[in-house]
Amino acid sequence: MFAFWTILVASLTAVTCALLGCYLVLRKMAMVSDAISHSILPGILVAFFITGSRDSTAMLIGAGFLGLLTTIIIEFLHRKGNLQSDAAIGVTFTALFALGVILVSAFAEQIDLDTDCVLYGEIAYTPLDVWLLGGTTNMGPKAVWTMTILLLMVLLFIYLGYKELLLTSFDSAFASAIGLRTMLWHYLLVGAVSMTTVAAFESVGAILVVALLICPAATAYLLSSRLPVMLGLATCFGVFLAISGYYLAVWIDGSIAGAMSTMAGVLFVVALGVSKVIKSNS
């Protein structure tokens, strides 16, 4: 049962991240996820200082605010500061993450937070953090409920905004010409990515969140340029790397998050080879 819950949490997280990751890859915004996943640390700490507790709701709000602020700063530096997008991302996330590390080290006696845990996560512990309904009824791990609700929200977002997301991702100039509010959809997408990153990183860690956002989508992009096919492939790849990564970790007795990230890389390399063969034969 322990393995089932761990794989289920990983699969739900992977599918949610993979769906949004497809749009990030198409928009050449893949590294925004890296920036958000690292820069939310100060938000968690500020929420702790304000509330004086490690209540997950307060920390999610604080982290979510920092995630959204990160994207606003990146966009400001890119558009107003005339920085290239990759430079804006690099400056923003390194500065904010460094600020978080300084706060942790400066107030270490008051904060029960390990920066290594934030980075690497420990998905193996998620089955132990259960939701007790009425204090007695075990409803399963909290992370399962959190990621299930988040996945449904992401699916609803994609369903309702499919046309707008499609047009603004493939041809933003045309989308603007026909009257679509491209910046609105940009921030809605980034907001969804921020919310997903914040909800997922407590269980799986920053590194695995980035791997799940980028690798399945990038792998699917190698094999298809049609968005519906890309979304389907990315979903399948996400579930595959969650399952295979778990059993790889069991086999080598190593980090589950590290093994899943490794399998994401292996899957990408295999898809790269397949795409080269397909193109050479066409």
C-alpha cells in the first residue's frame, strides 16, 4: 500500500505538471518553472514569520504570492529592462532563492526547515501525512487529495481556454490581431504553473517539480507537433516516469525523486533517438 500511495502521488503530480509543461515548452518558457520552484522559498519563510506557525495553508499562500511575483518581475525585466528572457529568469530566481537561503541560515533556530528537503523533497514520506476526517477516519495521504483537486482544476482550465491557449502559444501575434488578450492568458498560465509548483514542491521537491514540468512535455514535443497528441503523450510519459522511477529507486536503494528525474532524462534521450530515426526515414 505504501508503494501504491507514493506512485499515485507521483503520477498525479506528473500528469498535472506535464499538461502545463506542454504550453511552457511551446512558448519557450520552460525555465520559468525552475525560477518559480526556487524563488518560492522566501514566501514560505515570510508566511512563517507572519503567522508564527508551519500551517500548510499559510505557507502555500506565501509561496503562491512569491511565485506570481517572480513571474511579474521576470516579465518586467524582460519588457521594461530590455533583458533577454533567459537573463531575466536567471537574475530573478537566483536573487530570490539566495534571499530564502539567507533567511533560513539567519533564523535557523526559529525555523524547522531544511533547504536540502526543499530542493530534493521526500516523496516517500507523503503516505505518512494522512487526512483524518473527524479525527478518526483515514482518508489517505493529504497529497493525493491536493494533487487530485489541482489536476481537475488544470484540466478545467485547459478545457475552457483550449482555443485561447492554443493560439497564444503557437502564434501570439495572430492571437493579438484577432482580439485575444495575450498577456491575460500569459498570466493565467503562469498563475496555474505557480499554483502547481507550490502545491507539488512540498512532496516532491523543487528539482523533481522542474523535471516533471519540462521533461515529459519536451519529450512529447520531439514526437509530435500537434497539441492534442502532445498533451496525450506528455501525460503518458509522466505516469511512466513516476512508476519506473519509483522501482528504479527501490532497486538501487536511492532517492525516489532523483530516480524519477533520471528516468525523465532517459525517456527524453530515447525519444530523441526515435525522432532522429523517423526524420531520417521520412
